[in-house]
Amino acid sequence: MFTGIIEEVGEVVAVEVRTTGGQLRVRCRRVLEDIQQGASIAVNGVCLTVVGYDANSFVADVSEETLRRSNLGQLRPGSRVNLERPLSPLGRLGGHIVQGHVDATGELVSLEPRPAGHWWMRVRFPRELAPYVVEKGSIAVDGISLTVAALEDDVFAVAIIPHTYQATNLRDRRPGDRLNLEADILAKYVESLLRRTHGEPGSGLTEEKLRALGY
């Protein structure tokens, strides 16, 4: 389990893409402090397993499914990636519960500067995520825990503070880029329970249903 609080930005050293998957080597520093074979590291919000490492980098295999569902298949040597180790038992949940299981990718619509180093980011998301994207709700974008500040049709907006902009790979992003999205797991469970309770498979979570249940 992760929190969406990025520890450092690593650099892709090598990428090998095969017909059945691929492999990444990422240069980094902080996440290597307690690394071991088989450890998990979130790369742009995707939970990967360490299969090798040295003093300056780690290697992780990437499945064909992950390459298809995330933006990892677009990485090239020199690409900068967000890195986070799993939450330790004594750690603080500074963001929100992030599994490292990307649901889909969205498209960066705009990333506009605001006063005092702040930014306003708009992301177009696929329709299947609509039940889980709500104003003031949490969403992970390339592994970053963010809060939905505005929502209009199939585009959500988030406010980016100066620290987040400087401490992640957001400053490399341009309109049209593909971003990994993971919806809040709590929203998924609520929607699943509502479907079972109301006997309406696929009906999705609605504001009316939440009100009827006392939310």
C-alpha cells in the first residue's frame, strides 16, 4: 500500500519492451536506502517488483497488461518518473490509500501557472471512472495523491502547490501527455456495495443513492 506522497523523482536509464512485457532500469537514490530483491516500488503510481539493483539503480519487470493500461510503455531513457516505497507499519498516511493498481490513463488538458508558484491542472478521464471522480475526492495521478478541486463532464481539475510541482515529474508534463489514474479504493467499495444492495448491476454510484443511505 502507498500514500501518493512522492519520495523522489528517478530517471529511466534503460527500457526493454518485449511482446510479453518489458523491463525498466531506473536511476535513483532515496528509495534504494532499504531496497531488497522482491521489494515493491511505485513508478508513476504503478506498483512494480524489484528484480535487481545496484548502488545507483533498480530493475523491475513490467507485465504486458501494465504496459497496456498505464503510461510505462511510453517511457524512454531520460524519462523522469515519480517513485514511492510502500507505507511502513509505523508510517503516516499523508495522502490517501493508493494501491499502485492503475485503473486507466487520462489526458493532460492543461497545466496553467497561478500566482506564487501554484498551478492549475486539468485532466480528461475515461467514462468508466466517472462514478469515482467527485469534487473534494481523492485521486492518484502518476502516483501523486491529489484532491479533485473542480469537475466538469469528463474533465477534472486539481490545484498543484509549489512543493508538489517541484518534487514530482509534473514540471515535465505537456498537454496531450498520458497520465496514470487510480481512483480512490474506498469509492470503489462503496459503489460495489450499492450495486449489491440495490440489485442493479452496473448502475453506478449516484448522488441520489448516497443521500438515501444517509451520506
